[in-house]
Amino acid sequence: MTTATLTLEDWRAWQPGRTPLDDRRLSVEERPGATSLPAMLRRRLNGPGRAVCDMLAALDPGADCVLLHASRHGDAARTLEMLYALTEGEPLSPARFGMSVHNAIVGVHSIASGNRRSLQAIAASGAEVSALFSEARGYLAEGEPQLIAVFSDAPVPARFAYHETHSEPASAVALRLGLATTPSAGRPLTSHDADEAMLRDARPPHPSDVIAWLLGEAPLICPTRRLMWILDS
Amino acid sequence: MSPVSNDLELELKHLIIDTLELEDVTPDDIDRDEPLFVEGLGLDSIDALELGLALQKTYGIKLDADSEESRHHFADLKSLAALVEARRVK
């Protein structure tokens, strides 16, 4: 088991509605082009799905990295609305059923890009960032030179919004990670215990919080794991 | 069998485009004699299930998903239109 420091080699992010920056790594398009995909594959993806596929194509053009994709709710709109259709005796749409699974987006990306590496889908009840970094350490410790960790989410359907403490518009972020022991030019990324004052105000991190952290605008804290992450320059 | 009207073929083209979310396809892109699946339009097996469901909802036609007969009906737009003409109940 290694204790080597994670490094951030590169990143991409998508957050429609955010003020555009002069930074090609951040997209604020309402509907991502998903030009990395043929139209016949692109048509079934929602906004986050299209953004994730574009970000993966940019960060892993050779399609040979291990991919981790975390999402707290996944495509909740499709999944939960299908349950309503079932209770009303309506037949299920096969295409929507196929795309409602948690690994649907990386699956579509895999078909389009030819990536046959390990593709892992994660949901961690608000601790997605922590889970992504833990899983990344595991793969890197086993000898992967780098990998891509993706985090995307979309709001839950309106009739479930009441159960959400912090509903956020859709956004997505992808990080290419390595280890400080490998000869890479990444920025060291370290985890630390978060102090009580920070934990009091923190909410489970959303992809938009990771984007703010990458841009140096806010700290990144996971209250349920009582951790925070520092990105050195 | 009566000749299938162009109106029905156009209606089916719209049904295919809308049901299967073919975002960059127009009715003119669908040739009545070209294969709908794999080659030609390039639809896949999930599209076949989705189209079967749409035929059931729109025209009341029930098909057996695995039969050779269904394969024939789904070969191209012309065969699909002939099926709807012959078997529609609504």
C-alpha cells in the first residue's frame, strides 16, 4: 500500500450558467456538443453525459486510462420517472431503461472511444470526492501510471426535490490523476483533517464545489468523512 | 395488399425520428428501401425494442421480439409501412 501523494495532471469542467472564464478547461455551454461521439450514440445522453464524454475525450485521447465515474444521484430523472410509469402500468422505454444504469455514461464513452480498461461507477451518498480519491489511490498503487476521475450530477426530479437539502444545477468535472512518485508534472493533492469550524458550514460536495476548488475560489471539504483537500500550485 | 400510401411512410419516418431521438436525421434521410438496422440508417437492438413499443402504443400492433417474421417487418421502411397497413387496429 502506497502513501504517495496524488497529483492532479489536468482537468476539465462543465458548469452551465457559470460566468465564462478565459480558460479552455471550463465549459459553460448549456448543451455540450459531445462531438467526440457519433450522433447515433450521442442521442441518448443527457447534458452531463454529453459533457462527461467530451471531457474524457480531451483528457484521455488515446482511450487507454482507467476511468472512475462518480455521481450521487446518477440519471435520477430517468430512473425515478420509470418507477412511476411502472406503478401506472405503462410499458417501460427500453432505451431509457438501458441509460438509467449508473455506468451508462462511461459505457457509451467506452463504445465510442474503444476504451477497454476498467470503468468503475460510484455513488457514495455525498462522499463521492472522497470515494474517487480512495479508488484512484488503489488503482495507482497497483501500478496504473494515471487515471481519470469524473464526478457529475444533475438535480433530482422536481417531485423529489423536497428530500434534497442542497439542490444544485447540473455540472461535471473530470480530473486526470497520477502519483508524485511517477515522473509527471502534476500538482500535489493532499488530504487533511477538516477542523470543526469548517465542518459546521460544509455540505456534501457537489461537482460545482470541486470546480470552485480547482479555480482557487473555495476549499473542498467532505463533512461525512471529516476531510478536506489541498491542491498545491 | 393495397399499395402503402406515402402519407403513412412519412408518418412512420416521423415516428422513428421522434421515438428514437435521431437528432440529426430528417425524413428525407430515411430511404424506403434502405436497411433500418445496422447498415443504412444504423439503428441498434435497443431501437428495435423501442420501435416495437411505439408500434404497440400508436397502432396497437403486437410483435414477437425474437421471431424471423419481426425481422422481416423491420427490414426497411417499406416493409414497416406494409405491416402497419395490414395489422393496425387504431
